[in-house]
Amino acid sequence: MARESKIFLASPHMSDECFEQEYIKQAFDTNWIAPLGPNVDGFEKEVCNYTGANYGVALSAGTAAIHMGLKYLDVKQGDYVFCSSLTFSASANPILYLGAIPVFIDSDYDTWNICPKSLENAFKKYPNPKALITVNLYGQSADYDRIKEVTDRYNVPILEDAAESLGATYKGKQSGTLGNLGVYSFNGNKIITTSGGGMLLVNKLEAAKKIKFWATQSREDLPYYHHKEIGYNYRMSNIVAGIGRGQLRVLDERIAKKKYIYEYYKDAFKDIDEIEMMPTADYGTSNYWLSCITIKRESPVRPKDIIQSLALRNIEARHIWKPLHKQPIFSKYDYFTANDFEESCCENIFNQGLCLPSDTKITDYDLHRVTEVVKGIFSSQLEVGVRNVL
Ligand SMILES: *Cc1c(COP(=O)(O)O)cnc(C)c1O
């Protein structure tokens, strides 16, 4: 049997109009190849125009943006930082870069994001964390009004990890502008990409200046190299920013396609009781970065069965992020849930869920290929059940 073309989970998707190449060509024509330059300034302004953020600082990665954000919030050795557990490790690694101590928080089933009750429980033991890192998982904003109701009482700033949620909204406001600081990622698999990069959003000009200073090796404004503070080489290059400017022009198209993919799956699986789509909260709009499903516990079909069957047909699917409190590197840190569940919410979502191909280049034919495989597994699930027992 001829192997059909690969279907990706999420891959870079440059504009049909080649906008990205125009900006890169300008950079070449003016020899503005070196770090910084007009594309970097332009990209920062254009992201702010799109999102309503006050200031953006373009950096080499979303992870670098989280690192700089925590540093700006004065996170130091021995400080506690609260962080969502159901996320990619990059949300929490910068806590360790700074010698601080992560405390992980469970999600809730309505949003898959930080559960305000679990957060409240964490504050009972640790009333003075330096910051809270919220994550807008798979493109959907956390419930900021409910989260802030808790953090405001303890006067704790929020660093919003919006790496996956550029273009999503919460009560009319853009994700990334909902916390005290916001982070975007332009990594290759995100909704738009610069090939690699990130941005830190801040409210004050002074903050933007300070972060640019740290991210360019903390060079004092003197005719010779003079350093009073530790520096980082974290700025985005002018070439990379050019790709970002082009990509930003098709962000709305990408969101529309991601939503189409989600709706396609939702419709295709509507008669399969064991499948539930990731819930969409009505307080905002998701950017539908990845379409995720969970399989009901009673079903003999396990996420890995689906992932393996799809892989055999050259189709890429993934497990849900494995919760950080379950990761060997983070397992010694505290973790808070709303109740003493046997299996907490994010553990359950990890055990029962998976991410389906959500590539914006995907065709209807390919979506059909995916859904046929999945449907086939459920219609022959007795067989799968038997296989699991054996
Ligand atoms: C991708 C991602 C990051 C890291 O962004 P990079 O640009 O790859 O460094 C951080 N947090 C979350 C939730 C992500 O999905």
C-alpha cells in the first residue's frame, strides 16, 4: 500500500502571499541582518496594535520571555512561584533558572486551566509567592476574573504564559494582556511562527527598557563595555522578526482555520459517546491552537491506541502535556488540588486525552483520513478491549 502523505500536528505555515519574504528581502537589501533593526521594532509595534498591549519586547524564545518576566518580577533564589501543572515544561523551567521554587496548581475541567479553588489551597500553605504563572492551554484563556479575585487578595502578580493562545480573547480582551506581564511564543508549531522566537508584553515603558537592557547583555550606556548587572543574549534578530511581521498578517486566517478543524472533529465525533471535545469556555474565544479530545474512562480505547493507529497511517497526534508535578525534574515540589481526588483533574486529562492533528495546511481529505481512523477504532472497540487485556 502506498504510504499517504504525512499529516502534521502543527507545522509552520507561511502566507500564500509570501509576506514574510518581503520583510526578509528588505532586511537583506539594507544589510540589516544583525540583531535588532526595523523589523524588530515593527514586529513589536504590530503585535501591540493587534493585541492592545502597551509594550512588547521581541526575544529569542517564549522561554526567554518567561525568564525575563520572572526576573522583572524580582523572582530570586528561594522565592516561591506558583505555576499551572498542566503545561509544557518551558512554563516552569525559568523558575529553576532563577533558583526559585515552583509550586504546582491543578486545573479545572471547565477550562483545563488553573483551578481557582486549588490556587486558594496553595495560598493557605504559601501566602507569599513572588508570582503566579498562568497558562492559556491549547489556545484557551484561563478564567482571569476568578483567578485575580484570589491573587489580588494576596497581592501577587500574574505572568500570563500565552505562548499557545495568541489571538484568543477573554471577555473581549486579548490573551497575553490579561496578567501583569504576558508571554507569546513564535516557535515552529505555534499558531504563527518566526521559526523560533518570543515576546514579553509589559505595561510600562520603563519595564520594556529594562528587559531590553538585560536581553542585550546588560550593557551600560557608556562608550566602552561596562557591566553592573548579569546580562543575557535574548533579543530577536531582524531577519526572524521579518518572518513574524508577515505571519501576523495571516493570524486571523490561521485562527479561522484552527476553528474549522475543531468544528470538523466535533461534528465527525458527535455520535461517539466516548469522545468529548476539549470544552470551550463561553467567557471568551479560543484560537483553537490544538484540537484535543478526551476519552471517557469507561471506554476500552486508550489515547495511546489512537495515537499509535494514527502513526501507522503517517498521521501525527500527541498525548496531552504530562503534568509538571509528575515530571521527574519537578516531582519533588508541592502540588495543590481542590479536593483530595484519587486522580486530580490534570492527571485525568493527561490519562484520558490527546491532541489531534491541527495543522492549518490540512485539507478536508486529510481531516477525513484522521476521523475515519478514529471512528474505526471506536466501532471495533471490542477488539481493542480484548487486545488491552491480553
Ligand atoms: C511553546 C511553549 C512555551 C515555550 O516557548 P518557546 O518559544 O518554545 O521557548 C512556553 N509555554 C508554553 C505553554 C508553550 O506551549
